[in-house]
Amino acid sequence: MISPSDIRRARILVVDDEPVNVQLLEFLLKSSGYEQVSSTTDPREVAPLHAQHRYDLIILDLQMPHMDGFQVMEALKPMERESWLPVLVVTAEPDKKLAALEAGARDFIGKPFDTVEVLTRIRNLLEVRLLHRESREHGARMEKKVQERTAELQRFRGAMDATSDAIFLVDAATMAMIDVSDGACRMLGFSRDALLRIDPVALGLAERGQLERYAGQGVAGHEHEHGPGFEHGQDFEHGKEFEHDIAETEMMCGDGQGTVPVEISWQRQPGMHMLIAVARDITERLQAAQRLKDVSNYDSLTGLPNRTLFFQTLRDAIELAQDKNWRIGVLFITLDRFKVVNDSLGPSLGDELLRQFSTRLVRCVRLRDRVGRLGGDEFALILIMSREQQEGEAVALANEVREALRTPFDLYGKQALLTASIGIAMYPDDAVDPGTLVKYADVAMVRAKEAGRDGYRFFTAGMNVQVLARLDLELALRSALDERQFELHYQPKMDLNTGRIGGVEALLRWRRPAFGLVYPAEFVPLMEDTGMVVRVGSWIIDEACRQIAAWSADGVRDLRVAVNVSSRQFAEGDLEGDIRAALARHGVDPGLLELELTESALMSNFEHTIEVLESLKALGIRIAIDDFGTGYSSLAYLKRFPIDKLKIDIAFVRDITTNPDDAAIALAIISMAHSLHMQVIAEGVESRAQMALLRRHRCDEVQGFHIARALPADELMRLVLENRSQPSRPATDERNLQTLLVVDDDVNVLAALYRLFRRDNYRVLTAASTAEGFELLALHPVQVILCDQRMPVMNGTEFLSKVKEMYPDTIRIILSGYTGVETVLDSINRGAIYRFYTKPWNDTELRDNVRLAFREYWLTHGPYDDRKAPRDEEAA
């Protein structure tokens, strides 16, 4: 019987030529409890290492220098004859999956990978591997049974190959493939040897739990004292939980064609301790069922879902929206004056017009949205939105549908030009059931017709007011650039090592006549939707270069300016041309210009992005990734971009002093960036504690309201000159100063403890709340913490549990008059608390115990030695 401790102690080898990938996998495995994880970046070492250590799992990359993954598996084959060696291939080349399985891999997963999926597959492979290892330990007892099974299998072979069905024999103890029929090889396109090497679960025969139930493992509370192997046959032969089962599934094909749908009939053979699976290809049956379903659910003219299927789809969407807290927009669309066209041109050309319109309609929607034909010239759309998305999404789709009608329809040489009236109803604002929602959208469509056609209306008057306000904003925005209403403000960036302002971020502002200053959140999304961001982005680059030249003329010559580049500007505009022209026009050093791009902008067109960024990098422009950690780019892609700087998103900075997860993410980003020779800047820094914690974690730069808000150019220059005129003040090294933090919501207790411990020459910090405690921990190195248990908002054990995650080296003590100590003792057992003392306390005893706590800290960690501290270049 395989125990969790056996899994944790399994020997695992990680093989990848990229050190960062090796570090990530090692961290993932060790943090998940695996105790014996080793690695190598040289594939030539794998076979000798395995001969020495006999690994239980090898996680192998395919594309490596000197020796690729296929050559490694070939070198392992001589050793595989005497043991079942699971090789898990992890690679960014999904087209090599079948070749890897043929070469000996037991399973395959592509990069970038999902951590939950990787850990699940690793555990499954280790279970099979350990079962094999334990089976071998039964040695002599099992050999006779194996010989008997071989003889019986030979008798089975003739009967198996005589049928056209695909037959699979699976070992009931190890759940590995024993034999397969010729029919199985023909149906799946694998050779017999290849099929015998593939795990039944990876092949698609059954899910792991399903296969265990068939084999009689772990059912009805049965426990086996003699371990796995053929001893397991007792339960297999006499158990009544499973006799026969039929299931439908999809099995993997070896010809590169994906999967084949099959119906599998399972039986077990008690005398032979094995499972028999008979699979039949049901492709034709499923196709026939699908054709029948299409006839009843889809419109025969356009191929769109008919009224019945549309309402069912809307009903399902509403149920999902209730669970996910989504919004749904229903757009009811009718063609204006379609009856006139249909009567004048005839029904056949009218049908052709509807077919062409349905094709245009489908092109307007996203993959997750749905289109349907409700009858005649009436169509409907289901628009699925998150709770944060506004009605502007529905407006944009309505405008896209109207725009699709601008091109005349070609009806076999005859031209037809139509418009559409669109009604919009929203879930859950207007209605919560499909029938009412469609009815309200229909009513709104009628209002759009009454208003003059070729337009849209929301069901509620309030929404129409919002739409009109948006239209007014769009009209004003279109003239803002020509009328010079835009301006740039600049938010400073401070170097944490020197305290100097070395750069700024240019932020767009709109000074709208009669409204004053409009902030970006109110108009930038509209600029993105309408495409105006491309033209405005070009102006921002030019204006930033002009300002750099102006500052240089006034004596500020080394101030870098960062400009945000939207994904649409990157994809649709001539970014490189705009930058070259602006630099030449204003005579600016390219090294003073920095571009900030989001992860989504980088990943929109990978090859084009690399080409443009490398050209800009060669020019001397610095490149930064904005809002890092909120996008979807993988490390494999990140290392290919010529990136100089990562910008930690404000979401991870806001609670960095109180949230262990945010602090861990920020620290991970900083460490990763430095290992890739990149700088790190944190945005949204609003307190001295946040800045101090980021400095302690070796963050390079910060920006936020704690430094300064975004300022007009002249105010920014005065701030920079004032900053640079101040003398450098190196930070005091407090790491060897004995510091005690006392946290208690009773100010009298704080005062008493402060007086008590000042006698021992400690630096005593006092906090009247846990929030203040977190702030002091961020600001100062603290060795010992003395905390009250009963406090508002967060009690002492909760506070110290979080402190343990963020500052694990501290010595943490509870001091409380609270007599119910179960929670405190539990925290002591979990390591969150070092000691627990009650109030009222004995001064002498408490002083002695705190002195012992400091003594234990210094014995464990020793004084800080600056000579042993890593240099910046080493840390990077």
C-alpha cells in the first residue's frame, strides 16, 4: 500500500538546460512536500546519475544542447528493462507529443503549464512507479504468478487478434498495459510496443479513479496488509463492487489526428488478475446523432441556432451568470425595410440576403458570445460580460453590427443596401428570465425603429441617458487633439539605493473646455474602443521628447521619461517610426526615453513584437513591462524579449506590509527580475512602510503618492532640482540593534512595558494596533515581538501567524490575561508563537525570558556582517 510519506520521499530528477525553469520546478515540487528533488542542466549526466541513484521520476525537457530528450530516453532504455521508469516530458513543442511517447515517455505536458495539472500527473506517475518497485520486492513469490499469467496471455492472443475490435488487457494490481490486440493497433495508429508503454490513463482508456474502482482498489473500505502486487488479487477475486461496465470516452490516436470516440466495455478476469477492455469506434453513430440534433436546433437557411436553441442557450447563460456574477446583454436585431427588398427582388434573393447578413453577424461577435435567428429577418445576440464591464460593450457590438451593413450586399449581380434597428436589454438590470429579457430587447428595438431606424436603444431610459453622454464624450474627444486640449503630467520615480529621482512616467490629462481636467480613467477606454489611442499615442511620444529637450536646456539632463504604449498602438500604429521621428525632431538622446508595455501588448503578435523591440533596443530605447504579474506571459517568452525593467502592479503593493501573499509575490518578482538582469520598479507606493519593505527586498525604484503625485512639467522640474540639491544620507544600519516590538491595544500596558524593557537597553517599539505593528515591522529590523492576545480587528495569534510568514526569523511571544489558551497552544504547536505568558506578569521573570529570546535569536542568526552580504551584482 502506497502511503503519502512514500510519495514525498520519492526520488525526482529535473532535467532542463534553462536554470530558471529548473529553479521553478524545484520550488514547485519542494513547496508541495517532495523531499528528494535534484536537478541537472546537462542532459549528458542523466544516465550516469540514474544508474547511481535510481530515480523514481525524471522530468525531462526535449530541446537541449549536446543531447536532446530523445537521446536521453534512448540512453535510459537499457536500465528500463529492469525497472518501470516514468519519464514525464515537459516541453514547449506540443507537436512532438507522439514522438516522445513512442520514444519511451510515460506522459507529456506542454509549456506554459498549469501547476495543478503538473502536480497531479507527477503524483499519478509516482504511484505507478512505486507500485512497480514494491511488486519487484515480492520477487520469488510473484515470479510463478507471472509465468502463469504469461501462459494464459498466450492463449488469449489468438482470440484477441481474430476480432476487429480493439482489446486491451490491463494489470489489476499495477494498472499497466499487459497486451493489446491487432485491432487496437489499427484503430489508434500505434505499434504494439508503443501501446504497451503508454499509461492506460494517458491513452484515454479510463480516469485514474475509475480504473482503480474496476481493479477493486480502495473500495468499500478494504485495506491490504501485504502491499500491492498479486497479493491484491484476494480482493480482486472476491469483491462484488464491479463485474461489468460500459463507458464512452475518447482515446488518443498515434497518427496525429487527435482522438477517436469509442465505447468501452470493461470486464475483469479474476483468475488472471487483470481487466479486459473492448473498445469500438462510435464515430459514425455520434455523427448521425449530431446531424439529427442539428436539424432540430439549427436554422436550415442560415445555419444559426433557431429560436428553440437560442432560448436554451440564453437560459444556460443566465444560470452561469448567476454563479459567476456576470452580466448579459441581449441584442434584438431586425433589418430595416427588408420586406421591401424581399418583395422587389423575390424570395430566393431575399434568402441569399439573410444568409450573407448572418455571415457578417457571426464575424462581429467574440467566441464566447452567441448568435441566433428568431424568425424572418429577426436575429438576436447574447453578449456575456463581467460585472465590471459597462453598457459600452453592448454599444460597441451594436455599432459593429451597423458598420457591417455599410458595405452593399451582392445578390448575384444585384446590389442591396440595408440598415438595422437594434434593441438592447440587460441581465440582471432589466429582467432575469430569458423570455422577458428577449421581449424587453424587442420593445427597445421598436423604439429604435420609431426613432428613425439605423440605430439602437436600451430598454430603460436611464441607460439611454448614459449612451447619449458617451456619444457626447466621444464627439468632444475627437476634437481634443486638434484643439490642443491634451497635456502631459509627470510622476517621479525614486531610486531606493540613492534616494534620487532618476526618472518620471508621462501620464495623459485632458483639459476639456467647461469641464476642467479630465483624468485618464474617464476617457482612455473610449480612446481604445474608437482607435483614437493610436493617433494620441503618437502625440504623447512627440510631446515627451519635446519635454526632455526642454528640461535638458534648463539643466536637468539625465531625467528618463517613461511613456505608456497601448496594445492597439503597438499593433496598428508605426511605433518605431513615431519614435525615430520624435527623437530626430527634438534632438533627444534615445537613452532618456523608456517605453512601458503591458503583457497583453507584448503577447498580441509575438514575432512582430520581438522584431520591433529589438530595433528600438538597438536604437538605445529602454523597455519596461507595466503591471507585471496581472497578465499571462510565461517565463519562456519573457526571456526572449529585450526587457530592461519589470514594474510590479499596484495590486501587489497596496497590502504588501500586511498580506503575506502579496509580499511573497513582490519578492518573487524582484528575485526573478534580478536573476534575468532586469531592474524592478514598484508602483502605487503610498507609505513609508511600503517603501522600507521594498527597499529591504532590494527593489530598485518606486513611484506613488508617497514620493509625489503626477505634476505638470514646471512643478516636476522644481521637485527634481530640490531633490538633487539635498546631500546624500546613507540609511542607518539597524540590523544589529536589539529591537523589541510590543503590540497591545491598552496604552497603559504599552507604557509599562516600555519602561520595563528600556532598562535592558533595547530599542523598544510600541504599537497600539496590529496595523501599526505591521508598519513598524516594515520600517525596522525587529528580532523579538511581544503581543497581546485579545485585540480588536485581529487577535494576537492571527497577527503572529501572518508575521511568521512575512518575517520568519523573528521570535514571537504572546502576553495576555485571556485564560482560554487552546488557540494559543495550537499556534505554538504550529510554530507561530515561541512562548506564551499571562497577565499580570512578573517583571523579573518577563525580562529574563525576553533576554533569553534575544539570546536564542543571536545564537541562531548571528550578528549581521556587511562583509558577507551579497554585492548588488551578485544578487542580480
